[in-house]
Amino acid sequence: MARMQVRRSALHTCCGQELKHHPNLDKCPNTYLWPTFIKICKAKSVQDFKPDPYVVTILNCAMWSFYGMPFISKSNTLVLTINGFGFFIEIIYTSIFFVYSNGSKRKKILLALLAEVVFLVLVVFIVMYFVTNLKERRFIVGVICIIFNILMYFSPLTVMRQVIRSKSVKYMPFLLSLANFANGLIWTTYALLRWDPFVVIPNGLGALSGLAQLILYAVYYRTTKWDDDAPPSSVNNV
């Protein structure tokens, strides 16, 4: 009975904000990450959490914000505003992750962010100065957005091997997986109604990715030791 209470308490710590954030699901799934970062701040350590999803999402939001600009694609205010807001939220998340990371993870984060800034500047420069046709701009930026949107959705799967080996989902945030699934599903529906293939393709795959993560979570939830505060395993360095 005591063990069950510990697990329920831990689950509440990870997922207690679930119902509270449901009204914003279709607006900004990034808010689903607050419980994870509250846990990181309390522990003053990122533990076995990985920075991949947050770093990748920064570039993803930046690219989609660029795609939503009127000089790239018309009538895409919703795409611009949501991803613009998400961009700043992800910067906050990544900053928190950076503060509580060790030296090797900090170096990895800095190198990834530097590469993203260089890439984004090059894309904006090339598209704005060498591509004058609006349709061509939309196609080029749209294809790039598809690639990074897929990377964003599948980035939480980098922890999948760790989950399978340890038979624990402690460091695979449930709300992130849930948000990925719901966000992909909602954006796919929206894009089908307007028929925007650049939005349909990555978000359709994202919905499948989120579903796979939720299935993995369900499979290994019972074997997860929520009260285990052992130091990060070597799997994290793989």
C-alpha cells in the first residue's frame, strides 16, 4: 500500500497539471513541460532528462515563425503567433535545462544552439535575397519546416533505448508525449481543412510518434520505480 501511495504521489508530481492545461492544448503544447522543469528545479539537476526535445523545438518554432510571415506564405497568422510564442517558451526551458546541467551537457547545448543560429541566418539570407517568387519561397521554407518538425516530434524517442533497457519511463515526460500526440493530431486536422501539405505531413507523422511514445509509457509504467533517486545511469551518456 505504501509503495502504491509513493507511485501515485510521483505520478501526481509529473502529471498533476494535465487537466489544468487541457484548454490550451491546441494553442501551445509547450506549457505541458512545466511539471518536468519544476521537478528539475527542485532537484537542482536535470538527472537523466535529455535536452534534445527542447533544443530541436527552438529551431522548429523559429522556422515555422518564418514560414508564417506574409512574405513567405499568406494568411498564416495562426502559425506565426503560436510558433512565435512557443519559440520564447522553449528558450526559457532550454535556459533552465542549461543552468542545471553538467559541463558536458552544457557544451552539447551551446554547440547545438550555435549551429541552429548559423543555419537560421543562412536560410533567411538565402531565401530573402536569392528567391523572389512567393511560391518558391513557401516551398523551400516549407520543406525545411517539415524536416525540423519531424525531428522535433521524434526527438523524445532518443530516450527510448534507455526506457527499454531500464524498464522505466521516469525520464520520459508523459505530458511531453501526450502534447506531441494531441498537437500533431490537431494541427493535422487544421491543415487538412485548409489543405497545407507542409503542415499535414510532419504533424501526421508527429501524431504517430506521440502515439508510439504513449504506448511505450503504458508498457513500462508499472515497472517504473518512481521513488528511485539513484544517480543517472551510464545509459544517459549513450
